[in-house]
Amino acid sequence: MSSGLFLNSNGEVRPADDPVVNADNRSFRYGDGIFETIRFANGKIQFLEAHIQRIRTSLDILKMDFPEQYSADFFRKEISKLISANKVERGARIRLTVYRKEGGYYTPIFDEPNYLIECEPIEEGNYNLNTKGLNIDIFPDYKKAIHRLSNIKSNNSLIYVLASIYKKQNDIDDCIILNQNLSIAESITSNIFAVKNGVLYTPPITEGCVDGVMRRQVIQVAAANRISVYEVPLQMNVLLNSDELLLTNTISGIRWVGSYKAKKFLNNMAKHLVEKLNESLA
């Protein structure tokens, strides 16, 4: 049965149920690509310039060409075509995948990228704080390595898949992923901020977390509202000693953590930052 949605494959808008990936697709074979998750709300494609800058940085790390046409204006038009085709009214979750052109085994023949844009309608306009705090735990099975690949949204997402399975098996809402030094890196889908005495603390990207677009926005919003933010390594005891824990990504904005084991958290800073984040987007 057709979903009724469309996607954009290298500029061609076509039904989302149409096959677009060949067996020799390098993203399928080797995870040779990256993706961005972008939010459309209130008639705006949010933070697009920041996403495009991260694509540029990511393709440089992957030794892939960054075409001159890959500007924010170019992708704004390509995403807008898809939003129109899918008759999005309120909001949408956009996935922009960029992957290396087919050819070769581990050693690629080409370095040119292709792109695929998907669009999933959502109801949200402004960011809304979750009513119930999240219940989290630490993912114990694997640790995230610290290197430049850790900072990009690679199409190789196995640690997040396995952490999500652990989350499901243990009936919790999210997992904290540790780095190779046993410090806090991030959660499954989000960067993390700890709050203590009205001050924000978050791991620097040198700790192996994704260089999150919303992470940067929260830091900017906090600075604009005279809230101190320190980018420092976070040890596991932070989970028990903080007043609040916040998880941030571009789709959900800011989510507050309600509990970790027997520890309960507040959400005063979370409420304040969501309000200021929405004001910054008005």
C-alpha cells in the first residue's frame, strides 16, 4: 500500500515507496555517508545553515567532495519542493542523507556525493517540554570511541541501534552512552546537559559526542540569557549529583530527565530554556 508521501532523490521528487537504493549503494554496503535530521515548523526550515555547515565538515572528514551547489539556499529549495509535494501543514521531520557515489569496494572509485531527502509530517509547531520526565540508565555494552568520526552523524549507527534495543528491553526512555574513558558522551538521540546551582555543564565534542546543532543553539540561548555554560568532561557521578539533566536535539528541542535509578530531577531550567528557545525562533 502506498504511503502517499514523496521523497527527493538528487533533485527528483518521486513516491516514497519507489526503490531508490541499488545493491551497490555505498551507504548500504559500507555506511559511507552521513545524515542530518532537520526540523520544519511554523513555516520555517530551522537551523538550516548550521546543518549545511555540519555537512561540509562531515564530508571533509570522509574525504568526499562538497559540491559548490550544496548551499543552504540550494537545500532550502530542494526541501521546500518536498514539503509542498507532501502537503505539510504544521511541521515535518526532514532527513537529509548524503552518501558517496557508487563504485569500488572499500576503496571508492568516486568522491562525488548523492543526496536523498525524506519528509515525515509532525504536529508540533513550537517546542514543547515533555510533561513526564524521562527515565534513563547507562548503556553498559559498548563505549563510544573518541575521534573525529564520533562528532558526525554517520550512516554507521550501530552503537545507537544497540543502545535502543537495550532501552526497549529494559523499559526505559533513553540511555546514556559512555566514551572510551568511561565519561558521559551523549544519549541515544541527544546531547546532554547537566544543571547544578543554575549552571549548565555539557561534554565538549572532544569527549566523543555528536557536534549537535541543538547543542549549539542551547549554548547560544543560555549565553544570551546570562546562564553560564561550561564544556567539561562529565563523570558518571554527575548523574547522581545534578539538579537537572537535559537532553537536546533538533526535533524534540529540550527534554528533561525525571529519574536515573533512585535519583529524581527537577525541570526548572528546562522550562526556562524551552521558553527562551521558542522566543529566539519567533
